[in-house]
Amino acid sequence: MKTVVIQDNRLVSAARPEPVACDGCAVIEIHAAGVNRADLLQVAGKYPPPPGWPDWPGLECAGVIADVKPGGRWRKGDKVCALLGGGYAEKVLVPEGMILPVPDGLSMIEAAALPEVYTTAMLNLVRLGELRSGETLFVQAGASGLGIAAIQIAKMLGARVITTVSSEEKAEAVRKLGADAVVNRKTQDVAACLKAYGIDVALDCAGGALLGQALDAMGPGGRWVLVATLGGETTELPLRGLLKKHIKLMGSTLRSRSDDEKSAILRELAARLWPRIADNTIRPLISAVYPLEEAAEAHQVLAAQKNIGKVVLKIK
């Protein structure tokens, strides 16, 4: 089968054997695959895949069941999306619990944009952040795939959203999604702006100096969830405020969790979000679509931070 693999820290087309269904796992014929910043890190040699997954990138996909053992949940021809490893290929073997039906009304391109960022947002806002109605969420990079998912889920929960962007075009896009306040990190002091709000939950993909600078903006009992360190791996923390306000600082990655835990989060995601997708309350925002052979060009869009929403590879 055709795939895109990593060779000398770059993406190249290559042929690989087709996977075969086994007990508890199904083969998906991939129609589209989402592109994520973790894929860029994997190409750079900084984010190896978990044991047992293919060594090429791709964290999410949409397609149809091509092969499955009798007696399982899925049938050949079912339209599905999945959280996985190795999505930059024509086919992939996935544990059945990490597969979800394509929500009603979505194309394969749209469905491929769901599993990674919406599961990450659900995990960190609901399970770890315990975000509730009436609370205030601060989310970095609001126009990214994760940022958009977080804004939509937060508004579904009845929370207020403060977010950062890097351009007025992105600011306009996130306001349309329901962001209550938008800070342009290129022209404004983010930490100073945040002090006008009592932040209850932060979803932080940046880390770096801003993490320590912005902790003073957290309200009592605030929960700061760090999911990536795109802004730097070190910061200076004001520990007195951390103590006095009983602030929880948590680190979290989806990729390092077990398949069973991921499957449980996916079930919750489908139960809570799929009806909202079906009635058009929640919708993934697609920024660009590239053929599989142009995966390197798709990566450049994310690297240059040109996207508003998800970049997707079209495979079939």
C-alpha cells in the first residue's frame, strides 16, 4: 500500500505491506487523515510513536472498515473515524475501541479532523480541568485545530472563553465561534490582559515564560493544564500565588495514555458531541486539504502557523 514515511527527518512516499485484521482490531481503508503538530515533532525525531504502532505519522483518520474479524462491533463498509498511529497511509490496523462512527452529515474530510483534537479537548477540559458552566477558560492558540475544538466544547458547557491569536483574521474567526475575549499575542501583553479576568481553567499548548507570568491571573482553585511546550520548555513559577490560590498545575498528553483509556474518552466524546455535530451546533473547521503525496507541504502550513482550523490529507 501507499504511505508517507519519515526518512532523514523528512517525509517521503513509500510502499508498505497492507495490514490484516486480527481479534479486537479492524482494518480501516483511509479516505482522509488529519495533520497535527505532533506529526511535525515526529518528523523531527522528537515524538516517537507508542510501541506497536507504525513508525510513520498520522494520529487520526476517517474512512471505511475494510477488514474485520466476525463477532466484533464493526462491519465491512461502515463509515468510521479513529484515533490511531500511522494515518498517513491507504490502510491502517486500529483497536476496535478507538474507532467511532462518522457523525451524521459530515464528509470524510471533516470527520478526519475530529478524533485527535476533540478528544484532547474533552480529556483536558472535562476530565482534568473539570470545566463547568459559568467558569472562564483561557485557551492558547484559539485558531488552531485544538483551540477551535476547545472553544466549541467550552461554549457547549456554558463557559466563558478567553483566547490568544496571532492575527486579526484569526481573531475574527474565533469570535465567530463564540470566543468572548481575544488577545493578539503579537501586539498585546497576554499576561497583562489576562489579569482582567479570573481564569478558572487554562488549556496551554505553549508553556514557556507565559505560563509563569499568567498564573497570577488564575482565580482561586484554578486548574492549569499544559499539553505541549511550543513556547518553550522552561518557565519561572510564582509559588506563593500557587499556594495561596490552591492552583493545580497539570501536565497531560493523549498519546502516552493506554488504548483502554483512550477508548473510554472516545466513548464519552461520541455520547456528548456527536448529537451536537448532527444538529450543526459543533463543526470542525477545515483550513486546507492536500493529497497524501503533498504531506510535507501540509506540514509547512502548520509550521508557519498559517492555518485557521485543521489541515487534512485526502487519501481516497
